Amino acid sequence: MHRTLSVASSPVRDLLALTSRPEVISFAGGLPAPELFDLDGVRAAYDLALRDRAVLQYAPTEGNADLRALVSARLTGRGLPTSDVLITTGSQQALALVATAMLGPGAVVAVEEPTYLAALQCFRMTGARIVSVASDADGLVPESLRSVVAREKPGLLYLVPTFANPTGRTLSASRRVEIAEIAAAHDLWIVEDDPYGELRYRGSAVPPVASVSDRTIYLGSFSKVGAPGMRLGWLRAPADLLRTLTIVKQAADLHTSTVDQAAAAAYLAHNDLDAHIARLCVEYGARRDAMIAALSATMPAGTTWSDPDGGMFVWLRLPGDVDSVVLLKDALSHDVAFVPGAAFFATAPDHATLRMSFTSNAVEEIREGMARLAKVLL
Ligand SMILES: Cc1ncc(COP(=O)(O)O)c(C=O)c1O
């Protein structure tokens, strides 16, 4: 069979179908809260964009010049000096472009264990071999990376270093520097996938890996701070690589939607995105706190969970011989859902783990959903 036909469909997708019954309180999808979308601001931005006929025309592969400049300025303002970016159709496309350009049969890519499962799908489709690196509460363990690099010689390391999907963990600043040193010494490229970094609810920002390693391809997204339906992301890389990836994108889809890019540029020019993000952080922070408090009150002794400073996810490990896929079937009969953790592991799945998102339910729903889950675990 051709290798793309043997890639399993994403369990998250299959699950989302099962959890769409209105009575289900779903902690499964990594979705932003729709009631917090800035619908009026986005509508006004599309109105502005549509005053120009050119937004319905073909456009350059690199992306809308205003949007590129605005995104570059935002990254520079966050401590990552940026002269240009490639606009992509979500950061998922950026991952696909990197995989197409840099991986293939015979290539080796190193990932955290566990990691974002749609990145694993993307890498598997190229026929590359995936090797895993251990992580703990401070993110990827540099010692483990050193031994994986010596043994497996990967060309690429994929990281979600800030408020990771699925664990919510953040790679410490000192480990970022250590990993940058390992990358420099072994000609390793790092992909820093950072859709959640601006959603911080406590503590202070950690410098991006790209600010300490020039061997980094940095991926950003409008999906979690703006609206995922607009499908807008960006990729920052050294100039040579940016050119190569632009050519790969040209072959993939010519360019990202002209009108959506123009609307995003108009939105950024006429709105204070930081103020919008600050509002998201207040609400998501309260939801995070509600989920953590409910976990402390209801989970069986021996359960462990991550305590994220931001992002969308809490990662749980249940005690005993539990399979969270079986548990999900019970949970669905009690009208509550989560994502079983096994799919996030590239090599050695831990079946007692699960991922819960706290962003798309209000505090009261979180309390009710956690009470339902507690009944399943009795
Ligand atoms: C770590 C990570 N990378 C990439 C993506 C894809 O995001 P986008 O909507 O920008 O394609 C997601 C979405 O959940 C994600 O969690």
C-alpha cells in the first residue's frame, strides 16, 4: 500500500465526531472558546479588506506584504528579531511544508514523548523514522536528547516548547540554551511549534528557542489567539531555508487565501490584538483554575496531572492498570469526553494517560463535566 494510505486517521478527529452530541461536555478538542471570538472586529476587517478587488485575485506565495510586516513586528516585539515570514495556511501547513522539504524515507526526526499527534501524522506520511526523546515537568530532557542524537543521528527535532500539546508543559530557559548547543554541535534543525506561547496565565515569558538557536524554524499561528477558521499561520526561518520552503508551498497551494490574509492584516492594523489576548488570558486562566481545583477534589489517589502556566491542556495519568480508551467509552455514556493519551506517543504509548482541554467550556460546565468524570472513575 502507498504509505499515505496506511496512515491512520487522527483519533482526535474520530473522537470529535463522537462528542458532538449537545449533551456531552467535551474536554477533548483543543478548541478556542467561540464566544470569545472577536466577531465584530473580524467582520469589520473583512469589510475593509473587501473594498479592494485585488483581495479576490491570485497573490504571491510569500503572503500579503502588510501581514508579513505586521507579524514580523509582533515577533520582534516578543524578543525574536524577525525581518520576514512566510504566511501559511495554519501552522499545520507549515509542518507539512517542513516535512516535505526536510524529511523522506531514510530521514530521522526526533520528537518529545508525548507530542502533538498531527505532527506525528505529518512526519509518518513522509516515510521518515520517528525517534522519541524523554520529557519531564520541565519539558524535553537534554541528556536524553544527547543520547538519541549520538545513537540515531536525527536531522530534525520537533518541539512544542511552550504550553505543549498535549502536556501543557513549558521547556525551561536553561534547557532551551542546552538544546541550542546540542543542535549547533550536531547539525540538527529544530522546529519550534508555538501556537500557544502568548496564552500565559501566570509567570513571565520564556525566550523562544529561535532566539537562542539560529538553527530553528519557528512556527506561529493565528488559530489560538484569533480564529482557527481563518487558517492563518506563519513560518520564520533563515533566509535560504525560507526561500526553499516558499517554493515547496508554491507547489502545494500557490498561496494562502488572499482575502483572509488581507482581513488579518486589516484586523492587526486596526485592533489591539494584545488587549484581545489579555481578555482571553483572564477567562482561560479562570477555566484552568477551575479544572485544576476539580481535579484536586475528585481524582482517585495516585492520579498525577500537569499544572500548566498557559495554553489549553492538562495532562493526566491515572493510577493502576487503566486503559483510557476503555475509560472514554464509559465517560461518553456519562456525557463527558477527553482524549486518550496513547495516540500522542510516537513509540511507547502510556495507556493510563489522557488529555483534557479547559478552554472551550465555561467554569460551571467544567465543574459539571469533572463531576461526571469523577463518577466514571469511582
Ligand atoms: C502544537 C500544535 N501545532 C499546530 C497546530 C495546528 O494549528 P493551526 O490551526 O495553526 O494549523 C496545533 C493545533 O491544535 C497544535 O496544537
